[in-house]
Amino acid sequence: MKRLLIFLLAIAFIASCDKGTKATTSEIKDIIPKSPYAMLIVESESCIYCKQLRKDLQKPELSAELQGIDVYSILYESNAKVKYILNGQEKVSTEEELAKALGVNSFPQIFFYDKKGNIILHIPGYQPPRTLACTIRFVKEEKYKQANFMEYIKSKQCI
């Protein structure tokens, strides 16, 4: 009787395991923008500012600003494949290789880029919501074509 009970428990345990949760290595994350502009956040697993940035992006004032901009994130420590465009060339690499190619060495790092993969603005570090909202407007309203970023942020009293 004891053997039968152990056998049934083992069968129940094996049946309860979800075989569909295995990550497939053939999946490729696509971060090529569909909108005119995209925001790429490079994060690290242990970064507390990255976690805060994720929370900030859920706030209504930032969600509204992000309308019309694709938002992507990659993890510095990840070997997951990612398809991206950089300086007009489509490429596939790991998230870690892309982060290193972008020169990332601290977290978070925020990159704004256009459909052709031209980097418009690079923000090395966390920005509070008010400043980030101005930064998003700077890109979205194409102010980068006529103004210096720091002068724009100061003139709008965003810092």
C-alpha cells in the first residue's frame, strides 16, 4: 500500500509540472521601432534604479508622454537573442552583446532612436518622472533638431 501511495504521489507531481514554461532559444525579441521613435532601456538584474524606472513608466503622466514612442528593454546579463537596427543596419545578437556595443557600463541607460536606428539621445542613468517626461517631449516633438538637450531641459524647468 505504501508503494502504491508513493507511486501515485510521484505521478501527480510529474503531471503537475508545466512542460510549457521552458524558454526556447529560437525566440528572437524584436526591438526595431514601428513608431517614428523608440526608447530602449538597458537594465541590470540588481539595479534598484531600473526597478524604480519601471514603476515610473506606469504612472499616468509618463504613459501619456510615451504615446507614439515604442518602449523596449533589454537585460545586460541576458543571452536572449534580440533583433535590432543600429545606424541603418539590422542585426541579431544577444542582449548582452547589444548593451556592450552601445557602451553600457552602468544602469539604467536610456537610448532614444529613430526607425533607422540612429541614436538621437543617450541618457546614462535614472531620471525622475518630471525630467523624463521633458526628455520624451524633446525627442517626440523633434526639439533635438534645433536645441541642445541640457538647454531645453533647463528652459522648461525640468530639473
